[in-house]
Amino acid sequence: MRNSIVGHRRLPGDGCPCAQYTTSARVYVWRCDIQRKLTITIDEEVYQGLQQQIGRGNISQFIEGLVRPHILTQQDLEEGYKAMAADEEHEADAHEWAEGLIGDALV
């Protein structure tokens, strides 16, 4: 796994001297034996901070670790719902709570 700087480019600003530079970095993201390359654009200051804090060889793993919890597949959702439905105690508590809400609405 490696990260490499692809290049610098100026953000749109019509030649404005205050236009910022960004760094494009190749980020390699993998899952099991499948690996995909993803190119992202981030501010130079953020990239330098990642290199200093995380380490040049660890940025891809760091980003994947941040993103992965926010990505759920349909299968993940179905398995989660099945597991919750199988928990009879939790289901009874949820039913009692929902019934209590109905009673509050009628008052």
C-alpha cells in the first residue's frame, strides 16, 4: 500500500492571488482481497497534517477506518434487523415503549 502525491492544481478563482492550492492524493482502499484505488482532493494543510499525525503509509487505512462504519449494505441491515427481532426481551421493551407513546397521544 502506498500514497503518492499526484500533483497540485489551483482551485477556480480566475487567477485570483488568494486562490488555494490543493493536493490530490491516491488513496488505496481495500476489502478482503479486493482493492480499489480512489483519488481524492484535499487541502494541502489537511494532507500535511495526515502525514504528520497518521504517517504517510497509514493514511489509506485511517480513512477507511473512518468511512467503513458509515457504509452499510442491504445485507448488513437485514442481518441487524433479524438479530434485533430475535432478541425477545428487547422486542418486548420496544413494544411496551411504543404502546406507551400511543397512550400519551390520546391524552
